[in-house]
Amino acid sequence: MKIIVTGGAGFIGSHIVDACLERGHEVHIFDDLSTGQAANLNAKATLHQIDIAERGAAKRLEQIKPEILCHHAAQMDVRHSVADPTFDARVNILGFVNLLEAAKNSGLKKVIFASSGGAVYGEQDTFPAAEDHVTRPASPYGVSKRAGELYLSYYHQAYGLPYTALRYANVYGPRQSTKGEAGVVAIFLSLLLHGKSPVINGDGKQTRDYVYVDDVVAANIAALNADFVGEVNIGTGLETNVLEIFGQLREAVTSTTEAQHGPAKPGEQRRSCIDARRAAEVLNWRAKIPLSEGLRRTAHWYRNSLSQ
């Protein structure tokens, strides 16, 4: 198949590019490299260094005529979205609609959309949250992800464009950025490997559902040929608090560095965990990598990347 992966130089997108190429697909990457890394690019894919919100991106999609649009390009910093919701909307909403407008008449067979379980549900009423849980995003980023899902629903109804919106839990693994509002796993590993003390916000008992990037890639590959249209949670259904994450990472890198505690972040969700039973039913997908193994692999990768 001919596949466009937007954000294909980023953390999750680059792993998806690799997996698609390994399966013999033709892959085109749309990425402006504003946050994506050139080091993540696979030389077997065709890079189009382009802003998805520009008309040129739509024209390029029309020229390529892909069968699959795997959309991972995004402004993904929650705090940035609060500080500059206009920019967040330009990238995450207008940029996406720009591509959908081009896709509707280009023979596209499916859109796979990277959504966010934690961000679209907001403060949960039940744990873990299934796909029918009320959505009340608490940030412009979460609003933009939910908007993307709603636009997909519209394009499916109006133009028959199939889609699968994958609502990710907290994804971690090799290649995750340690800058900005990156994942806590990447930030902690970077600091520990440099002999610095991580700062834990509040008491550290806030929980998240951590899913390893290889499992997320497997969900995207499963979605390529799945008939299901709608939203699907991609997570483990297990909660782990920040103190536990820090303890396991410190053990993985054999560090004796202690963490410091800072003030709690205003508005931070206390608990976030998603129910992935629908993914098992419609994608035949389940998370396979235990947290301890995923953290060990991630620590190994970061240690090696620092020594190079």
C-alpha cells in the first residue's frame, strides 16, 4: 500500500514508518521537522518537509494519492496549547482538515488518527475509561484531538471516508523527546543518566496508563486493514504512579540519585487509565510488553544514545 505518515520524523510516527516499510509498503513522510528529528528518518521513506496547514501539503497529498493517511503530526504540548490555543488549533485542527479536504477526492481508503485517551476524557468518572466515557477535555490540546475525531465522523458520513481514531494512553519508549513537555519516562531517564535529580510534581501518586511504543505501532499496523470505524482505546488498563516509574527507572540505570519534590501542577489529572477491550475485539490487539520490560528497553536505548 501507499501510505502517508504525517509526523513521521517524530517519536511514534518514525516507529510506524519503520514498521510499514518492513512490511513492504511505500511510505511518504509529511513533517516540517519543527519537533521531529532528522535522526529518526528512515532513508527508505520519501520525506516531504512540509507544513500540514499549508495548501502545499494538500496539493502534495492529491499528487501522491495514498491509500492510507496515518496522521501523527501535531502540536502535542499541553502547556503550550494553554498558552497559545490559536497555534494549537492551527496545527491540530486546521492542519488536519486541510489534509482531509484533499483526501476526500483522492481515492484514500482510510485515515488512522492519533488521538489521546487521557486528553479527550479529562477527569474520569470510572477507571479504566471505555470509549463511551464522557469526553470533557481540560486543555486546548484535548479539545483539538476530540475535534479531529468529530471531523473524521463528519467526513465518514458525508464522503464515506473510513477511519480509526486510536486513543493512546501514555506512550513511552525509544526516540521520545526529552525536551518540552515530553513523557515523564524520557525526562527521568535523561536526568538520571546525567546524574541529575528529577523533580516530581506534588506527591508523585498521580497515576497514568503507560503503553510501550512497539505496542502502539502494532495497533496502527492492525488498523491498516481493519473494517472498524470509530474510536479505539490503546492502553493497558493498568495504573502506575510517578513514584513507581521513578523507582523502576532508577533501578534500570543503577542510579542512586534521589528525586526532588516540587509543587503540584495546577489542573493536572490525578488519575488516567483506559479500557482497551474494544481494541481486542475490533483490532485483535492487546498490549504485550509489560511495563518493567518496556522501561528496561527504553533505559537501554537512552544509555546507548548518550554513549554515541
